[in-house]
Amino acid sequence: MILINGKADDRINVADRGLQYGDGLFETIAYRNGLAEFIDAHLDRMIAGCQRLAIPFQQLEVLRSELNTVCQQLDDNDAVIKIIVTRGSGGRGYLANNDIEPTRIISTHPLPQHPESNKTAGICVRFCQHNLSENSVLAGIKHLNRLDQVLARNEWHQSNIAEGLMSDTHGNMIEGTMSNIFIVKSGQIKTPELTKSGVAGIMRAQIIRLASENGLTVEQGLISKKNILEADEVFVCNSIIGIWPVNSIDGTNTVFQIGNVTQGLQHALAESSK
Amino acid sequence: MILINGKADDRINVADRGLQYGDGLFETIAYRNGLAEFIDAHLDRMIAGCQRLAIPFQQLEVLRSELNTVCQQLDDNDAVIKIIVTRGSGGRGYLANNDIEPTRIISTHPLPQHPESNKTAGICVRFCQHNLSENSVLAGIKHLNRLDQVLARNEWHQSNIAEGLMSDTHGNMIEGTMSNIFIVKSGQIKTPELTKSGVAGIMRAQIIRLASENGLTVEQGLISKKNILEADEVFVCNSIIGIWPVNSIDGTNTVFQIGNVTQGLQHALAESSK
């Protein structure tokens, strides 16, 4: 099912600034057991993104109502719900008209079928060659300018590699193409700071919260490739996959154990979803 | 008139990767006196962009034929022709399917009505606060990830300011929101190098060529805000506006003369279009 500004449709005007300039934002939400998981956190981030991009989005309650309509249609079937909000159609080149209405697109998709072993035995990842662009104004939010991720994700086609890790142009590791990264070293959990690039994932925030509730702190800072290679535990996360431990890095001899911290956070996450 | 994959239409599927990720390219072409200006240069850049993004675009001759159809419809009326090519619809997240067909969109628009004085008396510009993201893989090509330009262009609404100049995060001046920049100092023409950000404009290339044909060299290198403020002449250019001299910079006392080099290049450009 796809709703565009509340109407069942699957096409938008080519003049929409989402297509013309990537002038918008998106959210990808897991729907399981009749629940749109972390929906408030997703909508909060979307609103924060609109504010950052100065998109005058006033239709939050309308959007919530449309989400309810979509969820009712899904019933108890697991799915991915994707929300796109663009600045709308109109304007003279890059300058938007003051009076344009943002476009709301809600679409549903099957939950991707990943092997259960990704969670239990972990995954193999690679280091991507394509670097993330840096811009503090765009960092953290989930905007529609995603060529960096497209180029990085299309670097490999081996099915045994589940994710690619990306760095900025200074060599700081920032995130996976579709996930955030955490490492554990000598009991300390660390995740890259996202002040200049990267998406501040909803699952990342949940993990920081869950860690705190379990008496653990997560340090946000600079993480190098060497820090990853020398970590005791590494895992990636997003709203759809939850937590996937990393067990190896393609092209290196590095092997990681699936350690207590990762397993503890997986357990805490599973408990919090009940 | 809008042609989408050769058919008259004005809407595309929301699954198109152009909307989902900004996964595509565009060209903006001036159509005057029955001629799509510098069309070969535009199509060459588009093809180079497809190669950079690994978009398997094989429909160049089809696109040329569609452009002819659109131009016949325009007859002798001046217009802007915009071409968008996206990677197409489909794929699992950022990973594109191997077999998807790129989407071709050709649309026509009225030529923007700028005052003739922009060419003769020059324009007032401003320095934008929003910086360009840096990524050498994306530099130079005219891809659809244009949030930097959108944010910069929406910083001001004063109609007396015709363009905003943008720098990278290191303070190097790179381009205007919709144009390239040239400065002249002691007879030497200089334009920012575009190795880490910016769009390598078709008009920029024409100006470098015209300068060369007139015995002048254009140095491509780093240009600071100070270099601009201390220049003898400054002008901006793009395919639609041609060359606009800069006569002042908002918020500063800086005033530029419209010098011999700028006027000479304007003259050479006008002659080359005859």
C-alpha cells in the first residue's frame, strides 16, 4: 500500500523537489506484531530533520492518522514502513516557494529476509572504498541525498558480505551503508560521533539508552579502522535488523568473538520489544 | 511538455531511485533561436556522470531522438530544457538490481526572466553560510544530491541579490548556488578547481575555451574569500544566464568594475552563439 498525501497512489509529479534535488527526508520503520516499532522516535527525528532543512512540515497529526490507516491494512503481518517527506513541488530552481506544501509518502514493503544466523553467528563486513561526504548541517539527519550510500553499497555483490563500513575523508569510521557501528574494547562501548557525517540511527539511540539502563556507558568519539580491527567486539545495528554482531572483516584475518556485551544488548533489546 | 522514457507524462513511480536516494543526474540546457545550446557538451557531461555513478545508461541515441521531439514542439520559442536520468526503479535498499533500466525525463520550462542589466551593469552577490560537502567522487558531476544548493539558495530572499557564493568547509570558494565563479586579478583569469566539490559547468568550460582562443589562460586553483574581495573583476556564469559580472557583495563595501576581461568574454560568447 502506498499513500501519497493521504491518497492511494504510486506516482508523484516529476516537479517534486524530492526528485529534483533530493530535497526531503525519510524514515524506515519496522512493523512487527501489530506495532510500528519506535514510531515516536522515528517521527521525532523526521521533525528534527525538517527543522534542519527548514521544511515547514505542519502535518504531523495527519501523517500519524495516515500511518494508522496503513497499519490497519497491514494487520499483524510483519513489514517495513517507509515514510518520505519532501519539501513539495515548486519553486524557481533551488529557491523554494514560500507557499508550497510538503509531500507525504507512506509505503509498505516486505521485511527483508535475512538469515537468523546474522544475529546469532554474526556477519562478515567489508571496508568500503567510497567515503562519506562531510557537512555538519546535513550530519545526523536522514535526508534523501544518499549517493554516498548507493555508491558504497554497490561496491560488492558477494552474498556472504552483509554490510560495508564507511569512513569519512579523514579516515574516521562513521557507519555502515545501512547501519550504525559499535565497538567494544576492554569492556568500554564506543560508537562514532556523527557531528560531520552519518545518520543518527534510531536503533543506535535505543542501544545507547539500553546500555545506560544496564549500567554501561557508550562513548561517542573518533574511531579509526585500527580501532575496529583491534576491538574485542564489533556490531552493527538499524531499526530493521536490530543488532548484528560482526564476526569477520573481508580481506583481513580479523575474527571477532560474539562477546558478552553484544549478547547482553541483544538480550536487552529483545526484552524491551516484548 | 514532459517526456518520461519517451512517453508524454508528468509523474514517475515513487520507487524510482531518483526520488528514493537522489540516485541520478541532470542537465539544464538553454534553448534559443531553435537551438539547444551546447547540447553535445551537456550530453557528454551526463554520460561522464553516469560512468562516475556506474549508471548503465545505454539510451543516448534514444534520448537524442526524444530531445528532437521536444525541440520540434518548442519551435522557435526560447526555453529551458531539463534532462534527468536516474538509475531507475528497483533494488534492495541502496543495492541496485543489475537489470533495472535507467529512467529518462525531459521537461521544458520558460526561460527565467532576468533583468538585462544583470549582464550589462552586473549583479550583487552574497557569501553563503552553508558550505558545500566535499567528496572527490561526486565532485564535478551534476548529480541529484542538491541539498547543499537548496540550503544555500534559501538563505536569502532579497530580490536585489542575484546569486550566493559558496565555499567548502575549508573556506575555499567553489561556486555559486547555480553558477561557476571566475575572478580576474592583474589580468590573470582564475576559477576554483573542482576536485573535491562543485559542478563543472558547461558554460565554465566554454569560457575556458573562449579565453584560450583569445590568447588568455584560465588558472584553476584555490580561491579564498579574500581573493574574491581583492579581485579586479568577478563574474559568474551558467548555461542559462551566460556571463553576469559581479558589481558588489552584500554586506561589504566591495565594489567591482565591469572590466575589459569580463566584457571581452561576454563579447566572445555572444559571437560564438551566432
